[in-house]
Amino acid sequence: MNTTGIHHVTAVAGDPTENVRFYTDVLGLRLVKRTVNFDDTHTYHLYFGDETGSPGTAMTFFPFGEGRPGRPGRGQAVATAFVVPEGSLGYWRDRLESLDVTVGEEEDRFGAGVLPFEDGDGQPLELVEGETDVEPWADGPVPETHAVRGFHGVTLQSADPGATGRVLELLGFERTDEAGDRVRYVADGDRATVVDLLTRESPRGRPGVGTVHHVAFRVPDVETQTAWRERLSEAGQNVTPRKDRQYFQSIYFREPGGVLFEVATDGPGFTADESVESLGSDLKLPSWLEDDREEIAAHLPPLDGVAGAETGTEAGAGTGEASD
């Protein structure tokens, strides 16, 4: 029984309009779901990915507006990496620099080209040349020959690398390589299978805008997730009860190195309440928040320039359909 890779990565952003602009107009991902943070309903929860936001492609954000800037560091995921086709890094450097994106120096990592950069909030991101079974979103602004094809993986800066490594192995990742202070773990899956674990010392991370909130790993269904909850609990992890995220079911635990992990089911997926064609076009609320739709929408900031999202009130009012 193994997890098969990364399901999604959730991070903290600032301005929601700028967040949408960067991940759609700059990176060429699709806004596949627009909902709210279930624990803070005056904050959006925005999802970006391939055409349907399939597992292994979804980068999600809580855009808190004028939130406190964070600092990536110990106890956090400190970089999220996306796959692009071989030979694409030159195109991406030119594209990112022309759009005033902060870009780092290209490097070779375990035989693959890597281009580090940051979004407008300082969120550390990477493009890694490689292969995946993910097809890019055909209607995005980036030519298909260079377009993002889901996640490559994440880099973790653990407060206890040995303990974090053991948790990754428990989750089904195999330690495959090491170079300097970077240890690579790979899952047996078809996409988003890489976790790099840094062993160097660093300051403790500070949560806030520009940092990753949690990393979610894939399981196929609720039955498997139930077995995982038992297995993780028996291994000493403090695992939450199952939480209904509408498009998947989730359990959470903070591993000994300080990183918040989630185990999420593949289904039912983002088309549970919207057609493929209309994904991301409406504000979606779970049934238990529908009675508060008017009040919630009134407190959400406008998404300027995002089609159908000027006020946040247009979204399927009274449908009772769910969101994450």
C-alpha cells in the first residue's frame, strides 16, 4: 500500500487578482476552481492546474490580501517544481524575464535542467525538464511545445530530516539518490512523484504570504485513505479525522520535521459541480455555506479582469453545489 505521488500543493498568496494573473497569464495554468477557505470564508481558495485540475497538477492558494509576508525555511516545503518538456528552459527564461519575473540561475539536478523563479509574492518555484503523462491546458497562453505539464515535485526543508525521510518511506517513497545536502525520494506513480529533502541547516520558516501551507499525497479512494489513517496513527502520527473537501476527502498530520502533510483521495474531482468547459468560472460553495452566500460574496474582494468574477456574486447562487 503506497501513495502514488503528490495530489496538490497549497500555498499562501497576497492579492487574489495578481495570484490569478500570474498562474494563468504567466505560467499558463487554468483556474479550475474558485471557492473559499472553509475555515475563513472571507478568503478565496483558488485552484490552478491542467484542463480539469487532475491530481498531480493542482496548485492551490489562500490569497489573504494584505497578509504578513512569510519566510520559507525549516519546517516547510521550500520550493514547488513543475515539469516542462526537454529543451524548454531557454523559452521560459526569456518569457519570465520579459514579464519581469524574478529568475535564478539554471542548474543541473540529478541529470535534469532546473530553472528557479518566484511568483509575485516571492513564492519559490522551479521548472524542471522531464516527461509526464499530463497534457497541458490547450487554451493557455503558452505554446504546447513548452507548456507546464503538472508537478515534478517539491523540496522540503525539514527540522528533522531523518524523521521526515522515514515518514516519506512509510508513505511509499523510495530514497533513490543524494547530491550534497539534497536527498531524493521517488514514489511509484505516473506523475508528480519527486520529493527532495534538504539536510542543511536553515532558519525556521515563518508562515505567511509566499510560503507553502501543506503538501498533499494521492490515494485512490476513501477505503484506502481509511487504511492509511490507521497505518499512520499506528506509526505515531497525530492524524486528523477525515474532512470533506467536496472534490476530494482529506486527512492531515504534521510530520516530525514540521511540514504539514495531507493524504487526499483522487475523486470525485473538480467536475463534480461544473462542466469541464465552465471550470473556474463561478464561485462555488459547499451546501453548508449556501445559506450565507450573499454575506460571503459581499466580503470577497473583486477579481479584477477575471472573466465572470467581478463581484463574486455571480456564481450559481442557490445551487447548493459544492466547492473545496
